[in-house]
Amino acid sequence: MAEIIWTTWSLDCLEQIHDYIAVDNPKAARKVVKGIYDKIQMLSRQPQIGQRYEVITDREVREILYGHYRIAYLIRTESSVEILAIFHGRMDIERYFRD
């Protein structure tokens, strides 16, 4: 099983998602954050499950989806997956990953 490593940025993203939704519906905010967290935990067993992010060619960056959210992650080694960020589907994530 691969270790899941959370970057500071990815934790900030998760907190911002929670806070944004919680303004209107705290229960829904907790549900969304738990769903994202649970989806990410799948990567410990199946790190290759996500679609390869082809814009980046020098590293194995992939993404998985949860609802309206895109979870970007890096396969560092066979036993290590780094969660890079969590984006709403409407965001232009390419501007964040330009080299």
C-alpha cells in the first residue's frame, strides 16, 4: 500500500472547500470533505487509478474526480503518493501547474 502525503497546499484547498460550503450548509460541507478524503484514500491501494495529467510530462501527475472536484496527485514512488491540490471543476488548473 502506498503512503498518502498531503501537501500544505492540498490541506488548504480542502479547508477552503469546507469553509465555502459551510457558509450555507455545514452538514453538506462535512459530507463533501469526507467524500474527498475517502476518495483519496483509494489511492493507497490503487495509485494508478487516476487519469494522467498530460500537460506535465516530466513527472507522473494524475487526477481523480469526486463530484465537482479534481484531485491532483503525484506518484512519487511505488509506495508514495503526494496529494498536490484539490480544485473545483470550473477552475483553470493549468495555470497552477505551468512549469
